[in-house]
Amino acid sequence: MAVIRPLCVIAGLGNAAGTGAAAARVFSKAGYSVALIARGQTTLNALSQEMNHSGGDAAPFCMSAYTPANFSETFSSIRSRFPASRYSFRAALFNVGYAVWKPFLEVTPEEIQESLDTNVAAACAFSRESILKFKENTINVENPNRGTLIFTGATASTRGNTMTSAFSIAKFGVRGLSQSLAKEFGKDDIHVAHAIIDGQIATGAALERNGGKPMVGLSPESIAQSYLYLAKQEKSAWTWELDLRPAHEKW
């Protein structure tokens, strides 16, 4: 009998130095095959090749834009690459983000729309495709739940600030979506979780913005380990929301 491998789908990889890429590596090391979704083909190819050379099973799926139609088409491609006869879709991470850091009167209507489209509408489209696939899964001793859907949030998910009006309305929306889905689909044995990343993530780009000086930040690998923990939780005590922050925060 062929072994059915668990599959994790991750959307949003940036330059492959942050949370999305770290999650891909962590889930791969835990035995998952990984479908990588992003808008940058070069980044996708490099990360996929790195993971495969390290003994993983990853495949890149490039999207020109995070639209519902593109997500539908991409998930069909994922199913072709990872057929249900050999893979069981068990985890999904929505790590896509678009941020605008401006005073409210300087934010353009186009920036507000892009923030809502990229953060909220795309999250809805990704969630729909993921949940439809999860509902096809059976429950057994090895897989006591049908799947886990995780959203990467931010400080702005729960608290607005002087420069975050466009960002906060979108992140509040994603948080509300995750809470609604958790309540609606928990009865179907589908785990939905939201992670508030309350602070800067310690990537090369963040260090550059900090002038190369040491900074207090969250390790992408530590965030990824928390995501794997969520995916493996026993359903009698599921976490809906994690609030992750550095020990020595100053805000």
C-alpha cells in the first residue's frame, strides 16, 4: 500500500527570507510535501530547488496576482502535481501581506483598495480553496482532524496606529475572517488559527532598515515552529489565536 504524504500549501514568500519560507522549511523537515505560492518566479524556483536538494518535496506555483480566479487555477495545478492518490492536503498557511505606512490623508484610494484586495479578498479566496480540499479528507488515527488553516497576522490586527490606517483595516478583516471560519468549520474537524506577529521579524531586510544595528525581533524559524505546533494540535484543545512577541519588546 502506497504511503500517503501530508501536503502543506503556503501562500506568500516575499524574498524567501521571512516567515513563509521558514514555514516551508519547517513543514518539509516534519515530513510534509510543500506547495509554494508567490508572485515572484525567481524566488519560488530558488526556494523549491533548495528544499528539494535538502531531501524535501516542494513545487513552485507562480501567480501574477492574488485573485480568486488565480487561486482556483493554482489549486487545480497543485492537485495535478500532488494527486490525492499520493498526497493528503492537511495544512495551509496564508502569509500574504501588503502594507502601507502613511498618515491617513496621504493614503490614496488605490492603496486602500490594494490593501483590501491583497490582504482580505485574497485571504477569502485562499480559504475557500483550502477548506473545500480539507472537507475531502477522511479522519483516522494518524489524521484526527481534516486540516489546519493558519493566517499570519500583525500588531495591526488588533490595534490601529498613526501610520497604519490602510494596513489595520485589512488586518482586522483577516482576523475577523479567521475567527468566523474557526467557529463555522470547527464542527467539520477543520482547525482555523490566527497568529498575531507582534513585532518586527528579524530578517535581513529588517536589519537593513535598522541601519545594521542589533534589533529585537522575532525569529522566522521560531514563528514557523509555532505554526507546526498549531497543525499538530489535538482537537479537544485547539488554539484559535496565538500572540507571538519578543521577550524584550519595547512597544
